[in-house]
Amino acid sequence: MKLEDAVIARIEELKGIHGYTQYRLSEESGVPQTTLISIKRKRSKDVGISNIWKISSGFGITVIDFFSSPLFENIEQDIIKNISEIK
């Protein structure tokens, strides 16, 4: 799984856990709905740590809690592979 897919899956997972709609997440996090939709539809390839921080805060969790999920277990290898391809 790619990082962007894991981030999308984690947001959707947390929305389900907290019973949030897209609108509610936008209201709680301060991230515009258009940005959340762009992330979900993969129009925005770089979510950005500031948006992840805002989204995490909207759920009442830390960024560390956001990434503390099995969804991110194998992501490190994918990131290392992408970096090595750039070089």
C-alpha cells in the first residue's frame, strides 16, 4: 500500500470510529471540504503534515496516534523504494 492510500484509509477509518461526515471533519479540523475531497480522490498527491495535523486535531488525536495504525506498517519500505528511485 502506498502512503497516500494509507492516509486516505486512515481518515476514512477514523471518520467511521468517530461517526464523522466529511462536513463534520471539515468543521472540526478547519480543513476545507474541497481539500478533504481532493485528498480522498487522490487529486492532491501531497497531503502535507500540516493538513494531517489539522485532521488529527479534528479527531481529538495526535499525529502520532494518526500514524499508529497497522495501515502504516509497511509504508517505510515503500518510501525508501521511492527515494532510491529518485536518486
